[in-house]
Amino acid sequence: MEKARQLKDDLLGFQKRFVDGDSRFTIALWSRQTGKGFTTSFLASRGAMTEPRSKWLIVAPTERQSLETLDKCKDWIGKAHILAADTEEEFDAYQKNAKIKAKVIELPNGSKIYALPGKPASLRGFTGYLILDEFAFFEDQKEVWKAVFAVIVNPMASIKRVFITSTPNGQGDMFHKLVDENFLNPKEGRRIKWDVQKVTIHEAAKEWERSGKLGGKTAEEYVEDVRAAFDTPEAWPQEFECEFLDAAANLLSFDMITAAESVEATEHGFDPDEPGEFYGGFDFGGIKDPSIFWFAKKVGDRLVTRDVLTLREADTGEQLAAVRSRIDKCIRVCVDYTGPGRGFGDVAANGIPGTDFGGWGEYDADPKKFLSGKIEKVTFSEPSKRELFTPFRLCFGKEPKFIIPHADWIRQDFHGVQMILKGKEYVFWAPRMSNGHSDGACAAALCRRAASFGGGTWRFRPVAIAPGVFEVEVPAGSRMIGMRDEATSRRLD
């Protein structure tokens, strides 16, 4: 179809090379921000438009992601002035006697494009063309691969071509194995050979510069802007230069997350009059990311989420006003004191000069730095992330200690946090998603930390022990004294 060929002009050079390849098995090892979904949606749409009665299956890590790609397919088909019908189809699942339903768009020529989450059940008995988007991030990657492999090596099956796209997600998984054996360290005698096309952010930026899409910037300037905005140097080689780091794993599996979900927890349940012991965690977002305040109640040895407040495009003053009643209610709050969060942390602890807001005071668990306030400032670094996320993960076991509401965005957000083994230590990071860089998980982990120092309220009251010397009452009934101008303290039993 002539219109489909014209639409290809919207693609960049490396995207055209991918969709025009003739290999039966193709892998796109592409950096982030290179338009993987944009390209695969064109591939499926063009194929469906030009080959009557053809079938295309788009499989992504989650149903939401596969549906987003399906929506892009609708855009391509609409540009070709073809009216496609939205339908739903049921077919046999991988498990015996099971059925699954797929969202489908059907073209007038009888072609169909299906969208499904990355589950092994999605692939049983499918015939046509198969697209696995962001394959390295499938939760059951090995099981999905076994299902795919059984179909593509079966001479009686009619899987015509297989396309895999992904950014690396550590070593040792099936995606790494395919890339390694077919591209990095080619293995002789492979029965199925894959054509691997690697595109880093540097190569993509050069094509954007040639096509005039960088607004006058050079490719090098653009890459440096992206690097500065990403602000996660340890993950840069993997996310943008397509290097496979030592190892990566999800901090929390979907099973661990769903086991912690309960109707006892609420996403929008803040009540200033509710009795109990409350704690908070505040992840302060930048320009593109939301700020999230996680508010939870101590119930026995568990923390039960009562409210998750999400703020977007609000300045420091607006965010302070929004969370003020929640912080008032909390015994302790841990706040992100990194980058733009530093301003909020200082205001929350010290108040605003010249106003009636005197702040909540600063807290520090270290007795050598004893401080008597409610706000603990947490600066994110690799050591502090290990200190933050390692105990947070331990709350999600057979008997969860951190109870969360049923919400798909929370599920995806928590699952997005990655543990990457570099040498002998783990580092933690999260890829960009529609809701930021797992900001909800960061806020929740901060909340857990706030609750880890025990209950009760730290009350500051000066006494006439000596000039500049203060006395503080602590929950256990002990007293601590220290100098206002010195980082010293001692406990009086």
C-alpha cells in the first residue's frame, strides 16, 4: 500500500533499518528514548495493512504497555485513512483448559493486531508475527521464552517472524543470552540465528541531529543534557549505551507486592482526626517527576498505608501547604534531601523566617548528632539507598509488614526498582516510567524508615541547666541533654 510506504518517512534511519530487515529473527538492542514502541507499532501496522488476513501479536511486560503500543498502531492506521475496529478475542491459553482475552484491532482486509501482557499463556497456538517489546523486563522471561521457542522451532507452526526489542536489564537472563550468543560473543552452531541491531543514545542523537530534531543542539550537547537529567551515573552505561551490567533483579516481585495489598490500606484516606501512631515519607520530585507523600499508621508490628498524596508541578510553598496537616499528624517524617528536595527539607525543619511557621525541627538517629525535631533529611547516595531499600524489601514476605492499597500504579512503581550487582555490592535505581522513577517506592521506603526509630514524640523543652544547654524528653521516659552549639549529647537514665 502506497500510503504505508509514505508513513515510513516519519521514521529515523535506524528505525527504518529495523522495520525493513528481512531476517526471520530480529533483535533491537536499543537505548532508552529511541522509540521502540513507536517503531514496533509501525511495523505491526504496516504489516497488517499490506498483508491481508495477517496476524500480529504485541507482547509487553504489562498489559498497560502492550495497550499503549496498540494505541500507537491505531494512530499509524488512522494516518493511512483506514478505519480499524476495536474488538476483544478469546483463545486458548498456555495452561490446559484455560482461556485468555486479548484486545484486538481489526482492519477491513481481515488483518488483526493483538495486545497482551508478557505471560507464557499469551503465546500458545499463536500463528502470525510476534513482537516482544522490552523483553528483558518480562517477569517470567524464561517461561515466556520456552513458550516462544517451542513455537518458532516447530515446523508445523506458522510463526512467520519474531521481533524482540529491549534495553539491557543485567546479565544472565534470556535477553542477554540471545544478544551475547548472536552478537557480543557469537556462538557457532546455533540452530536459530538472530540479527541483532544495536543503537546507543550517541548513535540515535546523531540521526536526530541530521534530521533537525534537536532544536539547534549538537548530538553531543543533547546527550550531555540527557545524562545530566538522568542523574544516575551507575546505570547510564546500561540504560543509554546498551551495556549489560553485572546483574539486575527487581527489588520486589509482583507476588511479593500483591501479597502486601489489602483493603485495610487506603490510597486516599487521610483523616486528621483519626487516632493512632502515624509516620510519613516524602519523595520530593523535580520538574518532570511527581512528589509523593506516603502516610501510614502503625498497627501492631505492621505499617498500614492510610494515604498516598501525589503532587505535580507544584512549587515548594504549594507542596508545603499540601503536606502540612499530614506532617502535623506524624510522629516522624523522612524527607528526600537530594537535589530540589534540599530546599523543602530545610523549610520543613527550620521554618520560614518572618512567618508564623517555625518548622518541625530536625531529627537525627545518631546520638552523637542528637537533634530533637520531627524531620529527618535523607540524602540519596548508594550507601543510603542500601540502608533505605534493603530493610524495606524485608517488609514484603510471607507475612507482610508494610500494607499497601490495591492500585496498579503502585504495583508497577514498586516493581520498577532494580537491584544491580556491581562488584560485591548492590546499587538501586529505577527506569523512567509514566509516573517517574519509582517515586512511590522511594516515599514508602522513607516512611518505613521514619517508623523504624520507635513510637512516641520527641519533645524539646529548654531548662536552666546552663546557658545553651537543653533537655529533651524521649518516649521511653529517659532524658537526653546536649549543647545547642555542639554536636554532643548524653543520656541520663
